[in-house]
Amino acid sequence: MEPRPEPALIPCQPQTEHSAAGNIQTVSIAQSPSGFATTPKEQVNTGSTDLQEHRALTHERWEEVLQRPMNPNEPSTFAPDDVVSRTAGICFPFPSEPQLSRDDLLAMVPPAPSCDYLISRFFMYMSQFFPILHGPTFQKEYVAFVGNPSAVDFSWLALLFMLLSIGLHTLDYDDALPGDLRPHRCPLPDSNISTRRYREAAMICLWKDQFLTRYTLSTLQALLLVVYEICHEEGVERGWTLQGIALNISIALHCNAESGPPGLNCIEIERRRRCWAGLLSLYAYQVVSYPGVNMLFLTNVTAAMPADVNDADILEDSISQPSSRPTQMSVMIFKIRLFQLSSRICRHLKGPNKFDERIRDLFDDEITEERHQWDVTFPIEDEVPSLLDYSSFAHWSLQFHVHHLYLLIHQPFCRPRSNPTCFRQQSRVKCIASGAALLKLHQRFWEIPRLRPMRWTLHGLQSFYAVHGAVALASCLLEEESHISDSLQYRDTFIAAVNRVEKLQHRSPICMKAHPILSQLQTLLFPEQYKWPNPANPTFLETFDTWADNLQWLNPNTVDWNFLDGILSDNN
């Protein structure tokens, strides 16, 4: 038997309105002498219905189908033409524009003065929160890039695009976006569009560098920054898959090795350790979004943590004592400790002993001790960060996570309706305090001028923390035993939070989903007479407790956001 000839490839052509198939037709593909496929219409007797059905099921028919070359740009016959969107970014993280050349990507980089500006903003404001880069090393690489852009590696170019993207986030909403920072063919001065365009450019660079099979440290750094941006811009659950890729690349690059690969100097070893630390800090968020997954194995991996020093303290042959405290790595060190603590707490809450008061108190003490260490490390006086040290504001970002942990361990003991035997008044007090604290932290990041560069983090994770805090607070205040004075005490805090969430709707996926239900809770908590129309409805209150318990895991895909629809009308 002669071997079956290979089908010829059809060049990919852009789809046009003329290429859409009006009707489903049976066609056969024949090879022309030139090697290109031709598609003459098959002469079929349309009246022979039985013959057509028989032929469609025969071996001969499937042989023909299997030999047919495929045009990936051929329009679908299963959906209307206008359903297929070809907007940029629809295939993220695998880009829809792989045909872009190196020169095309370099053309997307803004002029050097704008690059300098955005990079400096990244290191000024963001490096304290997610310090995975060694500043002096990046600066040397950047100078080399400016001198010879055409020699740049795709993976390093991806890293540059991510610094530009996050640097753009630090601009205030009201800041006018310079023309050279706007994406091509976009007349609107919207930094949100530009940041996503730069992030897509970063993913195109990684794709062209074949990051799934070959990788460098720049690949990992760029990928970690992509996940960090997604967590804070869109939501933790959207970065889960890419974070798994980053974990495997970290292991392949020996970032978790205690002594580091042979031949590397101190700077290169610390750069890898910082990436491993950054990865673990991101898992501090993920472990709460996917509590059913045991991530304690990451805490048991033998790995040396990065030195708690500043960039200037790291030399090629040695690491000096920290030149100042807190260091550029202090926040990261505390985030890793929080990941370890969060992993144990989530594992406990998914086990059979979640109502063990002794374990609850042990976790409470551990969290309190962590907070004490922060107060010692960061220059904060009367809850006011130092104006001379921006890292002290990073202390507040840690507070978001710690108050969420307080809610996790105390909410099982705050259910007098669904679980009265385990109700403890001290846990109710703790939940009210931490719920209100999350709303106040959210307010600080929204209102304080010095925190404007961090306001963009309210689009994702930080707002989910606040939504959980608002729901936990409402759950406690809806109790029959709750006094009117309790509700009045937190009225302004709650209403202000609902107003902020409303303003963030057009930028934040979580705020868009949460605003309707928070508005309904506001109506339930604070009607004109400060009394709920039907406070003696235990069925609703127990169901609400169950719903609130699900919300605490920070995964919006598992939450019924329409839960309160009809509740108000049913009780009026």
C-alpha cells in the first residue's frame, strides 16, 4: 500500500466578511499540482437524502474528512459570524498576535524618558510591596537595553513591559496620560487600557520565547509580576494557572535550592531566592481561595529564604549587614510567615476540629504576635506611618491579610442561629472589630494622598478583603441580640464602604459583583427606623450565615451574588 500523501498546509489568511460561509456545504479537498488546496463543490443529488445520510456514516466519508487540510481561520459553522471576537487580549495568556516581530514589540516600548519615569515609579512605590528584583542588576540590564535594543532577549523585554504596566498603575486616576504612553490607535487617555496592553505585550514576548519549555530568571520574574498584577487588578482566582507554571519554573531554576546552583555569585543566588519568596507570598493569597488544596508541602520544601537586607548590601562575593531597618525585604519576609500561618489555618478549618476553642486561641495568639513584630519593625506611631519611609505604608497592606485571618478563625464561633452551642461572644466581638478594620483599611487606601499610587490594588484582592469584612460585620449586626447602638456605631463606616465599592465598579470585577448585595445589606441594616422589617426570620438568617461562610474563601466564582434578590420585597 502506498503511503498516504501529507495534506498541504493552507496559508493563514485574515478572515473577511466575504469569507464567512453562508450555508453548510459538503466539500471535498483535492490537491492541485502547485501544492495548494482547491475546494470544488461536490456534485450531490440533494434529493437523495438516504444516500447522503448513508455516505456521512461510511468509512469512506471519514477517510475523506481525515485527509482534509484544516484552515484555522475558517469561520465556524456553529455560531453567528459576529460572535467571534478578534479583539486584542482575548486569548490571554496565549496572545492573539503571535505574528508580531521583535521590531513590532520594540515599537510598543515608550520613549526613554517615559520608560525612565515609569520604572522609577515602580521601584519607588511597588518594590516595597513585592521586592523580587535586585534594583542595581536591573538598572545595568536596562542601560544595556537602551544602548542596543535589538539585542534584547524576549524574556527580559517581557519583564520590562511588566514594570511599565505596574508603573502605570501607580498614576492617579485623575493624572493625564501622556500621549506616548497610550496604546497604538487608542485616542482615549485611559491608563487601564495601556496597562493591559503592556501586559499583553509581556505575554507575547514570553510566548515568542517559548516560556513553557525554555526559561530564564527573567522569564520567572516577568511571570511573577504578571500574577501579582492580576491578583490585585482582577482577582486572585484569575492568576491560579499562571502561578502553577511559575512554581514549576522556580523549581527548574533551583530558586528553592539551599546553597544555590554552582558557579553563581551572591547576587545571582539572592535574585533566585527573592523569586521563591515572591512565589510563596502569592500563595498566601491562593491558599485562602482554594482551601481544599493542601499547600503545606510548600512550607516544608527545604529552601533558604532571601537575606533581610537592602539591595546595596548585596555584593557579588558577600552580603553585608543591613544598612537600615526596615529593609527592602522586610515586608516580603513577613508575607512568607503569613503564608505559612495561613496554610495551617486553612488546613485546620477544613478538618474535623474547626470548633476547637483551644486551637482557635492558639492561632489568635500567633496572629497577634505577628502584628507585634510588624509594629516593632515599621516606624508607625499612633497608627500613623512615617512620612519619611514609604515602607511603613506597606505595613497596612499586611493588615488586610491579618484581619482576614482573624475572621477565618472566629467566624465558626459567631453563629448563634445555625450553631448556638458553639457561639462565643468574644468571637463575635473579634469579628465585628476585624470586619470594621478591613473597611477602614480600604478607606485609607482610597483616600490618603500618599497611598494614591497603591489605589489600583483596590480593584482586586484588597476590595475582596473589604467585601468579606462588610459581610462579616453585617452578619453580626443582623443578629436578634444585636443592639441598635451597635448598628449606629458602624453605620457611617459601612455606608462609606458601599459608596467606595460603587465608585470602583467600572474598574473592579469584584466590586461590580458585590455592590448590589452590599447595597441590599445596607438597607437591611439601616432602614429609616433602624429596625429590620422582619427580624424574626431565622430561616433567612441561617441561610445568610452559610452564604457568608462561603464568601470568606475569596473566590468569587463560588459565590451566589444574587443571594439577596427578592429578600427585601418578601419581607416588606
